[in-house]
Amino acid sequence: MELKTKKLLSNIAAGIFSLLGGTEYAVIIPTLYSYIESLDGSEGFYGLTFAAFCISGLFASPLFGYLTDRIKRTKLLVLVANMFEIGGNFMYFAATSRYMVLGGRLVSGVGMGAGASIFAQLAWTSTVKERTAVFALVLTMRQLGMVIGPALNVFLEKLDFRLGPFEVNKYTSPGLFMAAVWCLMQLLIIAIYYDLPSIHGSATDERQSNSGVDDYHTKPDTDEGTLKNAGIQAGDSESVESNYEQGETSGYVPDLKNSVASRKSFSWANEYLREEMVLLLGIQFILFFNQCAMESLVVPISIELFGWSSIDNSLFFCGAAVVGILAFTFVRLLSKKVADRWIIAIGLVLETAAVCYMLVFFPRMRPLHDITRNMIIFLFGCLFVIFGLPCFLVGSASLLSKLSSMRVQGTTQGLRRIVINLGIIMGPLWAGALMKKLYIMLGVMVGLQVLMLGMTVLSFKKLKVTKSGSSRVDAGNREETKPLLQENQ
């Protein structure tokens, strides 16, 4: 099979993996509270179960990312992760106590750690120019899953029968459904997902290059003779990229002499304690902290102000997901013309404006008073957030991968998912604690947005990516890439 075809099929599988992640969230969460309540669980236990998925992902993501960098066997790691998804969702389905439900969500969260491995391979197999569009497409698939989920719930909540010793009802059916879907995904990964060689050669730059064997993994079935016949020379990244376009089965032959020197000179501090890296990770945390806090705010506000039912809220989130897909599509098209740092800047401005708007208007709205006016204010604020989110998310994720060494793409994606999961956990806790004190809750969120906006302005020059993927504005200016904390020589 041609290498170009393998890349296409692998990207399709990555998109479906992201789609199922969004679908699982949209299928499980709506009935989770009632499920816990039916098993004599308290509100506090519900909160713990809700967060369990992200807590286990917090530890699993960096582990999967690190293993990806070390063994370069993304397919194997995704297959292992899918087993956790299957097992966790089956536990959720077969639960006889609230603790088994909690365990099921913890086990499932480990499976989503494979996202770090998948995004690492996307970075290896995409050029700097096309990477933002590739990331946007995969992230759009998650939003599509958020649309499909509510529609599936209409069907799943009507199920009521026994399957051997297990009862299938509106609470347990989401677990059974997702376990079956992840089994199908397992077969799909086996069939169409491949471990692909990196297209990035050692001539790229001194951070994104010269990583030797660790950077450029050749497929097991690609022997030395095949590589010689393909005409790939050590350090010739352009020929590798050309071979992807031509569909030739090829890989990269590492320079073993440079590999040893690279490993000795590599420094974690130089890689991650740089101003631009700290900024982008901070952006990811604040994005998801504010986003999840606002999502937690939507349901109680809609019930209190407009008297919405659970169906009304499901329709709202479904509509929001549709708008999100349109916004992600717009960002994908925009990425072909606009640099990542400008996409991030657009997202920051929109999100900051959205939170400021909410701070001004939301605390003033009164329950069941002037419903039409309040609904317009509410929906307009949500629209701001939905349009700003894709710019924020895609731009920062893509730029983070471009400014990282190809050697540690898996670790970088693992770190990204750590800060994302922290934001997802802490955002709802913050919103829940201050639900009746909107000025304080939204005021702190505005402060975080303004802080990140100011830091982005000050560090804007360092977010520029050259054709080689380097963040240096001036390649000769070493001050640009010094770590925030200097290591002892």
C-alpha cells in the first residue's frame, strides 16, 4: 500500500477516535446524575464520578505521550488504550453499586490518554504549513460527536430489557453502547491505522532536528534496501515530504553520529521552560477552566431564568455543537492564510469580550422576568464563546506542536492534556462554589483572560514560526530561546 494512502487512512481513524470521544461525553453525562442517584449516591459522589474520567486522563496522557516518544508504536498504544475504554464502559454498564460506576469512569479515562499519541503522530506526518488544518479537522470531529450524542440519547433512554444477568435501561445502556462502539473502533484501528515515519528531516532546526533514531521511526516492514531505492538521504527532509505526496513507501535514515550528540545536548528545561511554551500551556489551562466553568453555568441559569427542561438544554448543546463545527471549519480555512499566533489572538479577543459581556449582563438578569430579552442576552454571550473557542483551541494546540522538538511530540501532547484536564476539573468546581455570586466568579475569569491576553501581547514575537518550525525571530539571537530557569552548567 502506498504511504500516502496509509497516511490518509490513519488520519481518518484519528478523526473517528476523536468523534467517539465527543460522542461518549454527550451520551454518558446527561444520565450520570440520575444513575448515581438510583444507586444511593450523593451529589458529592456525583461530582467525584464526573471528574473521575479527567483525573485518570491527567495521569494517563503524559504516560502515553512519553511511551510514544520512546517506542514510536502509536498503533500499539491506541489499541491498548481502547481496551481501557471497552473495559471501563462495560463496568459502567454492569455496575451494581455507585463505586463500580466510579471505577468504570476512572478506567475509561485512561483510554483517552491515547489522544496524546495520536496527536504526536499527526505532528510527525504533517508539514508545518498543513498542521493547523489537520488539527482543526480532528478537533472538529469531536464537536460532531457532541451533536450525535444527544440524538443517540433519545434512542437509548427508551431501552428496557435484560441481557443475561444484566439489566439494560436508560442508565446502563450508554455504557453498553459505548463499549460496543469502542470494540468496533478496535477493529478499525487494526485495519486502517498505521505507524508512519516522520517527514521531518534533521536539517529542520537544532531543536526540531538531529534527534536521530528517537525522532525518525522507520516502519518494521520498511527495510534498508527499500529506503535506498526510495532515494532518501540522511538530513533530506524535503525528499521525505515529497515521497508522502507521491505515495512512495519510504522513511528517514537517521544520522547515528548526530543522534548521540543530540541526546547528550537535549535538555527538558530548554524544551519546556521557554517563555512561549509556558505561555501556550497556560493558554490551554485558562481556556478549558473558563470554558468548563461557563458550561457548568449554562444549565442552572437556563432552568432558573427560562424554565428550560432537560430536553431544551440538550437541544441547546446540540445547536451549540453545530455552531462549533461551523467555527472549527472556518478556522481550518483561516489557517491556510493566517499564522497560528494571529488565530490565537483572535480567539483571545473573542473569549475576553465574551467573559466581559457576561460579567456586565448576566448578574443583572432576573428569573422569569422579561424572558425574551434575557434569552437574547444569554444566547449572544454563548455565541461569542463558541466562536472564540476554536481559534483558541486549534491555534494553541498546533503552535505548541510546531514549537516543540519532533523528538518529544508525544510528551508535549501529554503535557497539553494535563493542563486541559486540570482546567476541566477545576473550572466546574469554581463555578459550582460561586454559582450565586456571579460577579466574583465571572470577575476572576475576566482577570485570567486579561492576564493571558497581556502575556500574549508581550510574547507575541516569540510565537512566530519559521518555515523550519523554529520559533526564533532571529536564528542568531540565542536570547530568544533561553529557558526561564537556567540550568547549572
